Amino acid sequence: SRNRWDATITITVADANGQPVRDAAVAGSWSDGASGSDSCVTNSSGQCTVSKQSLRNSSVTWTVTGISHESYSYDPSANSMTTITLTAPQANDARYDK
């Protein structure tokens, strides 16, 4: 639809040595323009993606609420980022004459 946008966030989970962690369950919540919780499970590169479609607000925030794994414990103080705010892309209204 017109004037709507999709927010996509890729999360990377690594161990204390910086190595990717596979099969980590990442949970988080949307706010400031969207609502609800979301989760994903990391792949062999330690990455997973969450997304929210058809947003109308100019920005949206996603916050990690927890990470669980059968072999690792989660240390929130080691996060490089816990919360991210995404801003809607600006529409290109430029007109070009030949």
C-alpha cells in the first residue's frame, strides 16, 4: 500500500570469543510505532531476522528481551546493541523532464 513500509532487522549472536552461535532463540518486542513480540532462531552464521510489515509510522523500535540456548547463558551486558530504532525510507518525489 501507499506510504507503508517494512522494517527488517538482522540479529547476530556470538559467544564470548566472537564466534557465531547457532540455534539461539532470540526474543524481542516492537514499540514506538508497532506493537507485539517477535522471535527468531539463529542459523549457522549466528544470524536471524525479524520483520514487521505495512508500517504507517515514521519509525519503529525493536528491543531484545532475551536470548536462550541449551549450551550458553545470555549476558545482556555484553550486547553491542539491545535496542534499535528504524526510520521509514523517504519517498523519492523528484520529477524528471526529458
